[in-house]
Amino acid sequence: MLYDVLIIGAGCTGVMTARLLSTKNVKVAVAEAGPDVATGATAANSAIVHAGYDAKPGTLKAQLNVRGNRLMKELCAALGVECKNVGSHVIGFGEGDLPMLEELLARGRANGIPDLEIIGQDRLRAMEPNVSPEATHSLWAPTAAITCPYGITIAAAENAVTNGVDFYFHFRVTDASRAGDIHYITNGTETLAARYVVNCAGVHSAEVAAILGENDFPITITPRRGEYFILDKAVGGLAHSTLFVCPSDRGKGILVSPTVDGNLIVGPNAYPIGDSDDRSTTAEGLAEISAGARRIMPDIPMNMAITSFAGVRSTPNQYDFYLKASDQIPGVIHAVGVEPPGFASSPATAEYLVGLLEEAGLALTDKPDYIPTRRRDGNHIQWNRLTEEEKAAKCRENPAYGKIVCRCETVTEGDLLDMLDAPIPAVTIDMMKKRLRAGMGRCQGGFCSPRVAALIAERTGHDLDEINKSGPGSWLVTKREEA
Amino acid sequence: MAEHKLIIIGGGPAGLSAAVAAVDAGLAPEDILVLERDSEPGGILNQCIHAGFGLHRFGEELTGPEYSGRYIAMARERGIPILCNAMVLSLTDDRRVTFVSPETGYTTIQAEAVILAMGCRERTRGALSIPGTRPSGVYTAGCAQRYINIEGYMPGHRVVILGSGDIGLIMARRMTLEGAKVLAVCEIMPYSGGLARNIVQCLDDFGIPLKLSHTVVQIHGRDRVEGVTVAAVDEANGRRPIPGTEEYFACDTLLLSVGLIPENELTRGAGIDLDRMTNGASVNQFRETSAPGVYACGNVLHVHDLVDYVSEEADTAGRAAAARILGNAAPVVRSVKLTTGHGVRYTVPERIDLAEEPEDVRIFFRVTDVYKKVRLVIETGAGEILVNRAKSAVAPGEMESLTIPAAKLAQVLRSGEEEILVKLTETEGR
């Protein structure tokens, strides 16, 4: 199979690009090192669809964030993924922070963001009664939104598969060669051939550039780890919108935000790390986040944390995203150094990258039979999100929807079976967790994970000891030794 | 909307005991519906295949499935309907229960009385915020227990256990018997949270070290657990890890037995008052919550260490629910609040609703620390002693109980006293 376009990396940027290309008459593949889409920075970030006032006017970051904000909301609606327009506050503590808020307001206006304003303490506290009494002002951005970054990425990937895109998982690119205008990309055991290659490899994108044959590639990546807490839904209502602190020389700071699923997210810090795949948390880091959260919301009940995690951003040695066709290797497009607001920007970044492909000679025509949903027959909304009447109807139609497997997040057996039949079948505990939130609630899978694993094993014809949490080596159980 | 007299949420030992007691108190079995979320009744006891259940209740030592089996048989003999695979999704304070099951679909029922018997869940790694990676191989003890005893698989081979609650101790023995190597059980407190008999029978008998005042400070391994770092904690400094005491254990599994949390999401959703100390509903001696006609019993009310006490508590709730429905409950004259004094963490019940002719009331409670040679005292707000009992040793892991005699409660009723205090006095130094 000769692909027209091979995308390396199934994070939000790669998947959004694949999805956009799937509306056109081209054959597309995505090669992903991990076991699923959205396993890197897309799975572990603040889950904010930023309004776009932070990026400096005239940069790609600014242009793509602002357009991405709008496109992300449209895409979520089209694919049945929740996205809530909760707005965001950048909170100032005293007059000293006002100049920075004014600066952000000016940037935001220059970037074309509607309805931005600086509000005083009374309005802020009326909107967010739990913020610190020391918060005096905020920059209010009503267009900021929250969604589930891996949720929309999975949905976009399913939509892409439904429209003919091929995904290759466990495909870590180790070498590349070229014959004429065909690129051969290999993981050591398997080789994919394509006319164009798009490097969306996130924190590994500079390494992939080197593998693709770039000499003196101008961009280097510093992996920066950020740690987060998720708090129980019981306290999810403490914040109504995303609460940032005014950026200072101490960095952008720690935010408190509701998540689209009703929890609170708290974080991140930002520390450069040596190993770009090191997503471990530290006692010091978690303590730092707790302290940062208390600055915004003094009474935040950190004892209601249900989990903590870390994500790794790919910070480049320049301010802006590096989105460019290679000047050394024809047919190669780079999306490198896509750090925050990379997720919010991703649908617009995809447009930009597709534009670069066209400039590089890729001919695109609309696909007349393009299917705008996750599957041929629609978007398959999870049972828990249906109305009461729809829930009742679904149970009558198929009793498996009447059997709750994950009780914390109300995930039914019908939902799990549905995901086993999805365009990208969910065959690990983590794949189910990301798609349905099974195991993501307050018991963290203590109750449902054996049941989820047993169901995957049964339906895929595997033994339970062959089912993994995520990638190879993440086994759950072994057979008992017979005495 | 469909109507039903008594709905019992949960078909474990609490729910089944309550159902049996309600029938024995005169309620028709067909007026009861037990909703069980699992595919069979019995609750978590079904995976507790070790012995040690039923000494108080049946005067013999049973395994978990045997104990639950007896209650399942009693419920079946009485013809009590049990609907399995039925998950309750919401409850209101006026007793509307919405549930879903493959058999009945999505259903809402108005009940005259509801008994909450949903049990508890295990605290997780997330609740402790143990730093490190997030690999496979970090299990709650109960999850590991299910893999071994129900699914028939081994969740790991070289094991460190954090927390010395009873499930952790039981699992140390269980994993060892199945051929795994249990390297250590770490307990952040200076004493175990489990029963003394389990420390002897599950750790000492197998030479498994119990490291008191130690905790896990880091989890290592990308795909599967490769090791954990354990450190001693400083009692005097908020139990923070003491630098320099770190010890690395190469292992493929970390089991957590770090506490149980009554599963009260439905209770909270119904706006029922909760006790911050028990994390369960605040109840009277009949286990009636702040919502009239809604009762709670078993581990959803407070975490018990013996299932025998769960059954006893459920009997109380079942009888009271039946009396409410049958209209033969004694009218309440006035309520008295129970408060905790020195050395007492919580009491159940939290209040006593006194009728004209009070009956004996048994008060269950837990102490805050390990004490030797104490007196357990119940007195009125005015300082009049109602109960006073000497005890050679008490520990938070073992539930205590005292009974206030009916005659004393009759005195309280007449005295106008509004509070009763439960406390301990130390008869000599610790």
C-alpha cells in the first residue's frame, strides 16, 4: 500500500490532521508509537480550550489558538463530544498585577477575541464565590471552554478511520529512507510507504526530524513535565470557570478548573526533565500544586483528590510553534514544538498543515461520500449521557445497557461492548478508561477493572493474562501456579 | 410510577439481614425488593474465602461465602425477592428510587421505606497521592482478592502491601499461600488498623515483616510496577517521611489496604445528613437517617470489623422499617444527641429517639488511639454516669460497644437532658 500521506504521531495534532485529510480523496495512515491515540501530552494536560489572549499577536500560536477555539467547539458538537463554554478568569492579586492583565487584554483584542474584559473583585466573587478574598481583579474570557482532550481526539480518530484512514499502533519510527518521491518509514519490523510525511511526534518530534534525515534541524525540544491532581466530583462545583493566576516571573502558574466530567483539575507546575517519557509525579511537585491551588482557592479540599498524574509538554527553543515544510527533504512537513496551547489550536493547526501539504504539491479534492460522524451509523453516545427516555429505550432494545459495570461513572456493559466494536477497538483497560471513564471515578477501577478485563478477554478471545493495562508489559495478572 | 413498600439497596450481609429481619417482624416478603448490583447476592463476602466469620452470630467459624450463603438461604426460605445486576442510580429524600437492570430496564419506584446497605469501597492510591509512575500492578487489596478468589488468577508475584487493615493482612497470607513472596506490610501509623488475630495468623505465622510507622514514598516502573521506595515517617512531624530512611523493594505488585470509605453517593444525592467522622449517614438507634423512612446499616453506615455486627445492625434497621410500614412503631417523645468525649472518635447511633417506654440501646464506637487500662464511660451532660466499664486495652481497629439500659434512658427522658457523652478515662499512663 502506498499512502498519499503518512502522519507520525497520533496526538491531537496528528489525529486532527488525519481527520481533516479524511474528508479529501487521499489515502492516509497514522503511525503511533503508543498503544492508542492520545497517549502523550494530549492525555495529560489542563483540558482547556484556551480563548487565545495569551499568545503574542502575529504568531502562529495566536492565529491558530483563536481559530482552534472556534473549530474545536464545532468539532465537539459534530462528533458528540462534550464541550462546555465555561469561560476563564486570569486572576490578579492587587494593583501590581493590573499591568499584566491590561497587557493580556490588549493581546487578546489584537488577536481578535470577542467579549474580553477586566472585571473587579465584586463581579469576580459573584461569579466565583470560592476564590481567595485576596483576588482583586480578573481578565474574564467568556469564550474559553473545557472539553476532554483525549475524548475529542479519540472521536476524531474514529471519524478518520470511518473515512478510510489507517492507524498503526506500537509503530515507533526507527528509520526512514527515500526512493524518488516515495518515503519509506519503518519501525524495524514493518515499513510504510507514502508520498508525504507529516511529523507530529510531539515530545519526540525533533528526534523524528533527525530520523527523517534533517541535518542541523533548527528546533530542539525541552521536555517540561507538569503535574496535576483530579478532585472528586463531590467538590467539582467549587469552580465554575477556569481560574488562572496572573502570569509572573514565577511562570504561568497553577490553575483550578472544572473538568467537562464534573471533577476539579488542579495543576500544573513546569519542570524540565531529561527523559521525555518520564511521566512520574513527585512528592515535592504535588505539594507545590496543592499550595498553588490554595492561593486561588484557600479552602480547596485537597483531601478529595482521587488521582494525580503528570504530562510532558514539548517546549521548543523558540516562542512559536514550528510548522514548516522541510527545506531539505521534499514531501516532509514538520509540526514541532507544539506546546500549549497546542490542544486548543489543533483543529486549526490541522488546517495549516493541510495547507502546507497542498503547497508542497498534494492535490486535494473533496470526498463525496465523506461520513461526518464517528461511525457510519452515527456518534454512539454513551448511555449515561442520554435522557431518561433514551436510557429506558436503549435498555429495552439491548439489556446489556441495563447492566452497570463501572458504578462510579455509570458505565454499562453495552457501552463496553460498543467500544470493543469501535473503529479503533478498545482492547486494554486504559483504552476503555479513556473512552468511557470506566475506572476513572472515585474508586479508580478497584471495583470494575477486573470485570472490564474479563469482558475484553471474553470478547476478544484472549485469556485474562493476555490483557494489558496499556502497552505491552503492563500485564494485569498471570496464571496461578498449579500445586 | 410503580410503588413498593420496602426497597433495600444492596444484597450483601447488611441488606439480606435487614430483609430477613423485616419479614420476621411481620412484613410480607412480596412487599420487599432487594436490589443487588452484582450478578449474585452476598456482597463482598463472596470473595472473602477465608474463615473467621460468624463466631458471634452463629457460634461457629464460617468462610465469607458460607456466611453470606446462610443469609441468602434465609432470604430464599422466606421468599424475599432479590433483583441482581440492579444498580440504583438515584434516591430522593422522599424515597423515590431510580435503578437500572437488564431484567427491568430503567425504572423508578416510590417506596414507603428504604434501607441503605450499599457497603463501602477501598481508598485508592489517588486518595493518598503516592508519587511516582502509574504502571500496572498497583491494586487495592480487595481488587487483588477478586482476581485470585473469583477470577482465579495471580495479580503478582513479589508484593509489598501498604496499610495493615484487615483486607491487607488477609491478602498477605492469601498471596503467600498462592506462591507469591510478600516482602513487607507497611503501616504509616504506629499501630495496625487490623484485628490482632489477623496480625498473628496472617503475618507472624508466615514471617512477613510488619513495618509500623513506614509508608510508600515512590512507585517505580513504566509499564508494570518494578519497585517501590519505602521510608519511615516522623510521628512528631505530621507523619512526613524521614529523609535518609528510604529503602527500595524490587517488586511487581503494590497492594493497598489503606482504609474503607462508606459508599454514600446516593445518600449524599438525597440530601441526607452525613456524620463527618463515620462518612456515613447520621442515624438514631433504629438506624433511621435524617430522611424519615430511610434507614442505613452495615458498612455504608460505618466500617465494621466483624460482619456479625453488620448483621445485628441490619436486623435493627429491618425491624424498624417493618414497624414503620406496619404502623406499629412507638411514637418518639424527644431526641437526645450523643457526643464524643476524650478518646472516642465516633459513635453509632449519633442520636437516640426516646419513646415513652425506652428500650435498651447499644452504642457502637471507635477509640482514637491505642490505650491500655481504660474505663469506657457513658454519662449525661450533667455528668451522671449511665454506663461505666473497665477495659484492659482498646485500639482503633477494634469496634467497642456499650449498652445503655432502658431504666437509665427512662431517667434521661424524665430529666430533660439533651446530650449524652461517650468517652474513655485512662486509669494509668499509656
